[in-house]
Amino acid sequence: MHFAKLARALLARTHDADGQALAEYGLILALVAIAAVGGLVLVGGAVSTSFATFIDAAGWGGS
């Protein structure tokens, strides 16, 4: 299916109540995904350091 045809089909779905609800859920899902990625970017270094410390303390390091 071509992108233009898919876009028209999705836009047509937003004109009825079910399509509008689907679009709203899609927006909410996108916002949650953006927040999750942002959170992981902010705490990613700390989590990585914590895992490395744990692995070293447990003696599971490969070296």
C-alpha cells in the first residue's frame, strides 16, 4: 500500500468516533514512548554504572 493511500485511510478513520479514539490512543502511546526514551537517556549512564559495579562485585566480569 502506498504511503498516500495509507495516510488517506488513516485520516478517514479519524472522522468517526472509533477512528478518533484510535488516533487519541496513538498520540498517548507516542507521548509515553517519548517520555520513556527521555527517561532512559537521563538515567542510562547511572544504570549502566550500577550494573557494571554489580557484575564486578559478583565476579562475573569477563576479564
